[in-house]
Amino acid sequence: AGLGQDAYVGLMQATESLGPFAEVFEINEETQILRPWFGTAAGVFLSAVQEMLLQSDGENIYLLPAAPEEWSNLHFKLAAKGGAIVEAEIQENAIKKLDISFRPGVEPKKFKVFFRGRAL
């Protein structure tokens, strides 16, 4: 939705209540003393970070569609829809490396690529 700064603030708020093993809790209320061990919240947290770095719809690849400007030096390798694997290196808010490969058995195709909302 283009709300990278809001997403970043939400993630930082979630990290304020990490458990003793840096786990994210599904039940995260001030009045709740028992902190059960859940994997769902950690998965949602990780998914949110990944969606800030890369989004795709099978025809378009969006690099850093919701990442805050402070994230100016990054390197990631993530799966995209359509069987693509995207590896990107960003330095000083500029693309230094972009490699789009495909899983075995997936026929390569062309994608439109966007970086922080602008077509490349």
C-alpha cells in the first residue's frame, strides 16, 4: 500500500516486546502475563519484512515497494511469484546488482521491474 514508514514503525514496536529467545508473540497484550510460544506471529513478522523488500504479481517485480528510505544499503535474495528468484544489492539507495533467475523447471520470462515505485 506504499506505507513503508508506517510498516517500519509497526515492526519496531513489535520488537519492543520480544521474548527471551527473541521470539514474537501472537498474544501481545500488556495485561497478558503468560506468553505462549507461537510460530504464527514470527511468520507474519518475517512476511512483513519480505513484503517491504520485494513484492510481485507474476508480471511485475517491485523492489523496496514499502521500505523506509533509511534502508539504503541492503542485499537480499527472495522468491517472487512466477517462479522467479530475485537477488538484489542496494547501496546508497541505488541498485548495484539485480539478478533474476528461475527455479528449475520454470520457463524464464520477462518482468517489468520497479524500484521504490519507479519503472527501471
